[in-house]
Amino acid sequence: MRCNGVNMANATPEDLTPNDLREMYRLMLLGRRFSERAMELAEAGRLPTGLHPSAGQEAVGVGACYGLRDTDWIMPSLRTTEAYWTRGVTLLQMMNAIMANSGSISMGKESFHHCGYPELGIISGPAIVAAQIPMTVGAALGMRMKGTDGVGVCFFGDGATARGDFHEGLNLAALLKAPVVFICENNLYFQTVPTEIGLPIENVADRAASYGLPGTIVDGQDVIAVYEATREGVRRARQGEGPSLVECKTYRFFRHHSTLRETRSLDEVALWKQRDPLTIMAGSLKDQGILDDATIAKMDRRIGEELDAAVEESMATPGPDAREAFTHVYAEPIEAMNI
């Protein structure tokens, strides 16, 4: 049986208030509804770009980013949509990005998975798998050179650990004690094939010892477990103790990409859906008297209304002017180059 994550965190961290916990649940619910709506639009042929849905993995992006400071920087991966919400990106911004229209921050030049929002501490990511790892190391070193205590948080999937960028990035970070937390979203598949086909060891976190840095395995379906593990990594980084590797055992509920067919066992998918991060957190908060069904229904209704409005506005927003393809590409304005 592949559904074998570690135990959930037993207690709520003291630094999280009931309002924090409700907000963490709302952010995960927002991510779930966005993935569901985006998949519906993709299957209806209404999206100009493909989609790597994050449903099932919501606890990773929320848990890892919730406790960060405004001065920290993150680089999401293909399936870390919740990191965007947690850092303050709106549904309309994300819908504009996925529609590649003139309201998109990149004017259609980047997939919404890779859009950067500098004012929110989100670095624009690369399209090459694992390339974000050494890039985040560089950003973290830059923060240290500027004399800040900012930390870089880098997200990647289990498939990225089979590429050289992963090993080179961790090695450099360890040598220079870069203030980075590496977060592997191990959803047990290299795109469409089981992880064991490309990974000769059971746990990605075991690789950390090779570079002299701590490696931690957490239940990626438990947002509190992810939060606590990331918080410890961030603490180490801020105090100059160097990088950490956190492996989140998780699972995607939809197929790898909106254009690909499902290749996994339906029984396996159903088994993992019994460990839905939303259900796990809702159950815990209900037991503590922090959340109830009426509050969840109200959250869901508001998210639905905001999502409806964002979809409608983004669909009505025209595409970017063709000349926008040259902005933020050349050092000189295109007018000065007589293009």
C-alpha cells in the first residue's frame, strides 16, 4: 500500500491563533476550488494554456508559506499553486495569468505556474524542471550579501531530484550555508510513472546527508506538520546554520496534466482521497471547536462568488499587444532599438 505518510502533528503550534488556522483552511479550500474550476475550463477547451492541478497537495504550499515574512522569497513549482494564494496573489491575478491576457503580470509570456510577483516575494520560475533549485540558492545568497535575514524557500517535485540541478544546488547551498529551505513535494510519481522507476531510494530526504544538511520527512497531507517542519528550517537559515531539506509525502488527486490521461490505479487514487488535506484539517479544527460546517459553507460560498467574478473578468479581458512580447526582454526599450 503506497498511502503510508508519517503521523500527523499532535498539537497546534502556539504561534498559530484560531484565526490563523481558519485562514490556513480557507487558503487550502481556495486552492481546491481553483483547481477544480480550471480543470473544468481546460476540459471545455476554454484555456489557452495547460494545467498542472494542485488538488490533493494543498497543505504543502499553505503550510510552508504561511509563517514566512514579507522579506522572504519563494519559488513555487508546477503544483504549488497554494503558495501564490498564501503570499497574497488574488484569484483574478491567477485567472489573468492562466488566460495569458493583458491583465497578466507577464503579459502572456509565462505560464501561470511560473509567474513572478516581486512585490509579494515570489520569484518568476523557469520552465525547466529542477532549474529553480540553484536559482533559489542564488537568490538566497543575494539576500545575505545585502545584509538581510531573508530566507529562500524552493519547491520542487520528486522528479526534479533525478536531475543534476538538484544535486548541484544542494551541494552549493551546503558549502556556502545559503539561507534556503528546500521543499520536495513527493507525490509518488515522475509525471506518469511511479517514483521508484527513477529514484533508487525510498526517501528523498535521505539524500540530505550526502550534503551535510538535515533532511526531514513529513506528512504532506497535514498542513500543520508542513508548517512546523518549514518553520524549523527557516529558523536554522535565519540563524546562519545553513539549508534544510523537507520532504512532504503527498499525492495529487487529478491526472498529471490537463492534456494527459490518467495512468494510475483508480483504487490507489481513491485510497489517497481518504487522506484529503482539507478533510484532515477540518476534522482537527472541528474537534477543537475552531471550525464548523456553517463557517466552511460560508467560506465556500464566498470563494465561489469570487471565482465566478474572476473567471468572467479574465475571459472578457483582451489579449496583450504583440509588442509586449519584447518588454522585459531587452535592456533597452524597443523604441530605442527601432524594432
